Amino acid sequence: MSTKEKKSTVTTSWTWDFQDDVKYTNEAIQGINEKVVRQISLANNEPEWLLESRLKALKMYEEMSLPKWGPSLDKLDLDYIYYYAKPEGGWAKKTWDEVPENIKNTFDRLWIPEAEKASLAWVGAQYDSEVVYHSLKQELVDQGVIFDDTSIAVNKYPEIVKKYFAKSIPLNDHKFSALHYAVWSGGTFLYVPKGVKIDEPLQSYFRMNKKSGGQFEHTMIIIEDDADAHYIEWCSAPKYDENSLHAGWVEIFVWKNAHMRYSSVENWSLDTFNLNTKRAIVWESGYMEWVGWNLWSNTTMLYPCSVLLWDNSKADHLWIALASEGQNQDTWAKVIHIGKNTASNILSKSISKWNWISTYRGLVDIKKTADNAVCKVDCDGLLIDKTSASNAIPDIRVANSSAVMAHEASAGKINEDDLFYLQSRWIWEDEAKAMIVNGFVSPIMKELPLEYASEMNVLIAMEMEGGI
């Protein structure tokens, strides 16, 4: 089957670039001030302590400046963003038939019902500021697993939420952290009790539709001792030729002997500023895995972080960045080694074409207490043309002489001999390039479930059309 034929049979980035005519029952004015913050808190029926947290964060936001490093944010007008937009339809539904028809049609086009039927243990769906659907298999409910909208969990599970909220990412982490904590809404709340092992993937979809809108979901994941889970996050947005902002937060807590895999496919539109913060705290013998794709967006600044707090904890970071003309992907990982015998592995793959800038910006910080820590970093860039750029900006700090630290970086073009060989076997140029790129990213691709890996193969094939 040719690349062009494949377009009609699968969900791809271009099919997600559609807009919906949706009514909003609760919508904030553009810009941010105390009135907007109070409106969001009231709409979510929040306790007083959370409103106080929002107002405190707002004050911090007003006093802090934008980052002085990384991609330019000059084109992002924070006073022009809609920070809250609740679509007509009310709180999260428990059955798909209850979801408002126009919103349901959007998620139907994104294959949510089909994915749920095929292999998922549960599904959540957020539309702009509102989670519109949540489901969870009864067998997991019976084991004490909680999967809910974070805005709802605040009132349903107040002790758990208050114990962990803003504990891995503080309000004053940076300006966009303060902004997030002032205006956040929705997100995923996942709690897996001690000893519970979930074999099937769990997934949430985040759809941003509002023109000049912002999405600020707050995801909290708590994996207790000896528990195991795999969570997948999928994001998309339409293109309006006006800037939008995504600044969702992810806080993960991996307890003793627990295992957590967090997979993310971020496929934002070309006018979206994707400024995310994700951080995991890992306790004794815990294991944290990050597997991710960054596609499209105007500008991305995203550096998933693992804090290896206790002895024998470990983390793997596997990430792919892929986009094209006019985009700036500034991504990768941060790992902080604190406990003894901690281990981490960072593998980054980037593909650059049509004046795209890809930057690996990573931090490895091995503290004095981290006896026998081991870390390996490998970042590879593939340049599809002569005008793109691939940068590597590692920040490596080692304060313990017993640590083992390895760093390797490379950048190169598609091998012309490989391309000629494939074309001599009657493989079209675009398909040959896609095959080469798929081989380049295969170490990360194989970590995704089969359905998602297949989808990524098609996205790559489309991106490679006319790429050389």
C-alpha cells in the first residue's frame, strides 16, 4: 500500500487538525486576573485551601519573569489566552452515550471508543477545560484503583489529593508553574493501591478546541508499594493561526518496589505553545519509565524529570521529537540521583526537516549522597535536509567520585547509499526515507503498544513526503 493510500485508512496528524463548533456554558474572559482565578475555583466547587493556593500562585506569576533561556516566547501573548472554557454538557459522563453529540463526534474521529473496546483498562477524555468522559473496569474498582478527573478528586478524595498536590512540582518552580497552579482545571487522578498490578494500558485524551485557548490539566499519579501501571496520554488541537497555550502538569509518585510507565503522544497544532512540566519522585527500588513523542506544535519546552530519591531506584527516559517547517522542539530529560545505587538511562531521538530546530537539553545531577550511581545518556539527531538544525546542550553535574557517567551525542543525514539501495529495489523515495527513519527510531517505537507504534509509522511516512 502506498503512503497516499494509507492516508485514507488511519488517524493521522492532519485528520486531527479540524475545528468544532461548540457552545461553552462557563467561559472566562481573555487574560488572567484574580476574578478569573476565582471563577475557575467556583466552577470546580473547590475547598478554601485550594482557592488560597491558586491566589498564592497568581501572585507569584505576576512577580516572576519569563525564562531567559531556550526558544523565544515573544509571540506568546499571555494576556490574549482564554484560561477557562467549559463546554456545554456538564461533568464527566460514565457512559459514552451520555456525552454531548458534537463532542462525542470529535472523539469518535480520534478513535476513543475503538481504542477502549480493543485493549484499554479505562479511558478518560478532556475537552478544553472539562473532563467529559471517564470509564474504569469494575475489576479495578474492586481492587481499590481510583481513576477520576483531578478537579472531582479534590472533593471525593481530599486527604489523598492534599497529601500529594504540588509536592513534586512546587508553585514557584518557574513562571509557568505559577501560572498553571493559578488556572489549572481537569486532568487525570490515578491511584493504584499497594500490590495491585494492572496489565492493560490506561489512557486519557486531551483535546484543545477553543480559539486562542489554553489547556491546563493537572495529572496526579500515585503508585503505592509493589504496584504496577502503564498510563498513556494522547493530545491534539486544531490550527487557528492564532496562538494557543498548553501548560499541563504531571506529578508522579512511585513508591517502594513499584513500577510506573508513562507514555505520551503530544500532537499539538502549529500555533500551540506546548510548555509542560512533568516530574516523578521515585522511592526505594522503584522504577519510572518515560516513553514519549513530540510532534508538531509551534514551540515545545518539555523536560520530564525523575528524582531518584531512595536507594536502588531507577529511571528510563525514551523520547522522540519529530516536526517540520517553522517549529522549535526544545526537549528532553532531567534526572536527579540522590539515593545509593541509583541508575538511569536517557535515550533521545530527533528528526529535523524544513528549517526545524531540534534541541536536546538534558540535566543529570548526581548528588554527593548517590554512591555508585550509574547514568547513560545517548542523544541522536537525524537531519533530513541542509537547512535544519540539531543541537545538544547537556548539563552534567557529578558530586560523587564513585558514580559512573556516560554521555554520547551524534547528528547526521540520511545515508545516500542506503536510500539508493532501497530505491533500486523499486521502493519509492518517500517510502524509502520513511523506512530509514523508522529504523532510526525503532529502539523507542518498540516500547509503545502495537496499535500506537503502527500509528507512528504512518505519521513518519507522511512527514517524509518531499523531505529531502
